[in-house]
Amino acid sequence: MSALDSYRLPARADRADFFTRIMDAVTLWHDARQTRRTLARFSDRELSDIGLSRDDLDRIGR
């Protein structure tokens, strides 16, 4: 029975790691989306003050 249990552990670990990586990717995507959305509300002057332009917004988080 212990051989069977040791066989199953890596599969569970792989699945957990897989879902963790998916959740990390979704979290990064969501954070970048929120950042782009917030920056899109800035005026051109405000973007210029922080060293960005409207064209830069498309490249953030991609």
C-alpha cells in the first residue's frame, strides 16, 4: 500500500503545482489589467509626469 501512496503523491503535487501556476498567471493578468485601467483614466499630462504616454499603456503587463 505504501508503494501505491508514494506513486500518487507526485501526481497530486503536479496537479497542485499546475493549478497554482494557473492562479498565479490569472492574478498577474488581473493586476496588469487593473493597472492599465487605472492609468487609462489619467490625463496625458499626468501620464507625462510619470514618464508614460498612451502608447505605453498597451505594453504594460504584456
